[in-house]
Amino acid sequence: MRKPPPWVLWLGLAAAMYAAGLRKLRRAALRGLVAAAVTRLALMLPPVRGRYAEEGSVAAFIAGVLLEEPKVGAPAAVLAVGLETDDGEDVLPRLGAASLGVGIAAASTRVWPVPPRLGPTAPNVWLDAEAEPSEDGRGLTIAVNVASGGDDGDEHVESLRKLLPQAEVLEIDPDEGDELRKALDSAAAEGAIALGVSGGDGSINTAAQVALEAGKPLMVVPGGTFNHLTQAVGVESLEEAVEAVREGEAVGMDVATIGGHVFLNTASFGSYVQLVDTRQRLEKRIGKWPAMVVALARVLRHSEPIEVEIEGEAQSVWMAFIGNCRYHPSGFAPTWRERLDDGLLDIRYVRGDQPWSRTRLILAVLTGRLGRSKIYRQTSVERMHLRSLAGPIRLARDGETFEGPEDIVIEKLPTRLALYVLHDQKQ
């Protein structure tokens, strides 16, 4: 029986990893595919001209997966050996191609660092028994954004009603106005013991503000496109969210505000806000991911810096990032947090008053030298005052944009948000 070509391995495995829906597997698949594609292109050039491209691209894919998820990469490496098609000749050139692939995979970490195996730490919260919903969900009201993240909304409604039969599960359509906020406000006023939300980061952001104001713990179910918050706290499925409620286990995380609006992950001003606004205008016509690509191209080409004062110092800012707690790595591609309770804001911005700031930003990111660039600033503070020199400006928090004031305070709230998370899942 004829063996399949090696590229079948990495394409099939990547598809299976992506279909699993777990962030770490999707990252591993993407790193492996990118490393394999770059290696294959490199080996198509003279003098090799594609002769050892299969060996090199398979090695690059396996190395990329191993960097992100060794438990998957190791078995795939064994399988790759079994799919070898050559007869054993040209051993040294083949090893050289494989070494190139491994090197390209390793080099990718300079531009796109690998996050730590353990997630961010957050303090355990012990909730009073009388303030806990029952194991079947009595006392819990969950709002499900049925339009968030595709078709999962309706499935989450059915699953939640099956797993928590006594919970009140509300189907919310965001196109009908701020219905999610109204539904949760009403539930809190009517005596719900705890609140829940199924949706993306924007939906969770809204629910978090209600839960904080009402002094209620919050159940979060990943139901969006990116799910940054649920991935950060280790809730990667509806079943994990339900189990945390049944066990009554929660953690407390910092909450930040920008212009009086809550954010749990990140906030921004400048070009990123334009990027989100442009994407939202396009996504209903061409889809979220194509809209993101088109929006990014437009912003990189046409956006202009804004004039602001940061703590009284005049600055021309092209793009700004504000993290709720310190993010890693340094540079303008922050990916993970080590703690969710450090009391700090992570401030990063790219100056717009330097020549060729866009080009310099892209080159600095690609070479991993952004932290040394004169166009880049990064600091951690407990509170920051921002004033726009051109009147009120648009702001973004957790992927949602809004009209901000001229004078803006960015700070942490004194009270942490209690999130239902299994204590052995938060790391």
C-alpha cells in the first residue's frame, strides 16, 4: 500500500487540532503551519529547488507544534517517521532541510513568543453558602448572546437548560439594543443569587459591570470568536463553567475602567479603535476574519496619530494598548498575563511624531526589536490621566468601541470581580 505524502500529515493534524476548539491546540496548529509554509518556500529556491521541501516542511510543522503543545507534537513526530518516503539516500541533505525547518520554527518565537504552560494566577474566592445557587442552577440567571461567535448561542441555550435545569436561561439578541444589560439588571434587582453570561468578550464585559454593581459572582461561558477572558481564567468549555458553579469555586480578578467604562482585558485609543470600527462596518457583509484583514490594511495605510496629553505631557500617539494587569511579552504583541490581581495597568503606545513610524513599527515587530525602538513607550502604573488635545475621542475596551470624553481617567476599581472558576483550572 502506497504511503501518503508527508504534507498530508501536517495538514490533517492541523485541521484536527483546530477543530478541537482549544486555544492552545489552535496556536500549535497555526505555528506549525506557518513554520512549514515558510520552510517550504525557502527550500523551493536554488540550489535545492524543492528537492527536500517535504522533509523540511514536516520537520518545521512538528517543531512548531512541539513548541506550543508537546503532548501533541511528540506523537506526531513518531508518525512523521513512519510516513517517510525516501529510500535512505541523501541523508545529510535531508537532515539539513529538516534542521532548517526546526530553525525556522524556533525563530518564529522571536516574533510570536510561546506563552507559559500555566495560565495567570488569581486569588481563590470563598463564597458564602447562602449566597450560592443550588447545584441544579436555582438562583442563577444566565444571559446567552445567541448571535455571538456564530452558531454556538442556540447550542449553549439547550446545553445550559439541560445541565442547570433550575437556572433561568435568557436568549438575548444584541441587535435589539442593550438587551443583555437590561436582562441582567432586571435579574439582579429581582433577587438572583448569581449571574451568568455566554458570549464573547464584549458580552462578558457588560455582564461584569452588572455583577460588580450588584455584588454578585459571575459565571462566564466561552461563546465568542476570541474568548480572551475565559481562556485567561482557564474556562475553555461550557461544561467547565457549569462544574465551577456546581462546586461553588471562584477566583477574584482586577477590574479596570477607562472613561468610566469597565474593561477586563484591554483598552485602547488611536488606530486600534479605527481598526475595530472599520471591521464592524464590514463584517456583516464579508465575515469577521476577512473584515479584520481589510480593516488592518486600511488603518496601516490611512490612519493618522492623535494629539493627547499623558500625565500632562503632550504626545502624538499613533496606536495605544492598555492592559488590565501586566501583559507579556514586551513589545506591541502582548499575549498573556502572569497575574490577574497585580493592581497595575500595562501602558504601551507607539509615537506618531517620528518619521516613518508605521514602517518602523512593522520592521521592529518583525525583528523583535520594538522594545529598543525610539517610537515605542511602555510602562506600568496604577492610574493614568489622559487628555485629548482635539476634543472628545473614541475609545475601545474589550473589543468594543464608544465615544469617550476629552478628559479620561484610566484606573483600577477597588473591588475585584468574583468569577466562577474551578480552583485547579485557573493555572
